[in-house]
Amino acid sequence: MKPLPLLCLLSAFCSAPAGCQNRTQEINPNGETRLSATVGKTRIVVVLHTSTVDIGSPVDNPNFGRESRFVQCTGGRSPCVLTGQLSILVDGDEVEVPKSAFADLGDIVSVEVSRDGDNFALTIEGGDAAYSYFARLIFDKHRVLERRLYPGEFREHLAEDTRYYPGLVIP
């Protein structure tokens, strides 16, 4: 491989010579997905447990996308991917993740870890087309601090902002 293309490839994944600043992982729709990334000198591991449920299709169900027994289903994908559990470890220590930070996020497609100022961010992409969204969980070495939710088609427009405070989190 020529040096220039390799350099371009590396620059797409790394913003500093010291190491990669973020990493993306596609989700296993049925089972465990594990993302391990080094952000600066910090080792972050994200573990998601997902399962699928058949919600039919637009051909089978005239109300497809408008009603569902499962709040997590966006109506943009079938089968629907349900999120059962999310764990974050920073340098081997578990981060406090409130269930409300992820419990309503369905049809997850991918996750990415990156730096967010002095903290870290887990960006979760889910849904499909008009039903797509991006959720950004801001966390430090101890707990999730904030969840920001954006519509997939308008990623720059914040739709929801939830703040989590110490001692007030119900796991």
C-alpha cells in the first residue's frame, strides 16, 4: 500500500498521533455487542445487549410504524431491535448508567465513542430514514451526565436534553 492512502485512512479514524479518538461499532441485533476504544489514554468499553421482535411489515400491517406493542420500535425497521442493557466501563470501572438513558432507544444500528470536552460521549444511531435518530450520552469516569437526542435527518437540531445529577439516578 502506498504511504499517502494509508495516511488518509488513518486520519479518518485518528485525529492525533497518540491514538484514535473515537471508534464505531455496528450492533448485533440479537445478542451482545462490545465496543472497545482508547480515547486519549483512557480505555472505554461499551457493552449492549439487544434482542429482536417481529413487528410485521407495511404490507402485513396497515398501521405499521404508527402503533406498536413495543415503545422502542421506531417503525422504520423490521424486525425491531430492542435494547435490554447498556454498560460502560472507563479504565475497567463501571460507569453509572440510568436505565432512562437508553431504555427507549430501539432499532439501534451503531455506537461510537469519542471525546466531548473534558468528558466522553457515546453516540447511538438508530431507526431508519424518517424514523432515524441520534442519541448522545455524555459521561465521565463515574456516571452518565447528560443525554441529548437528535432527529436523524436534522442532526444539528436538539430535540431532547436530559440531565442526570449525582444521587438522583435510579439504575
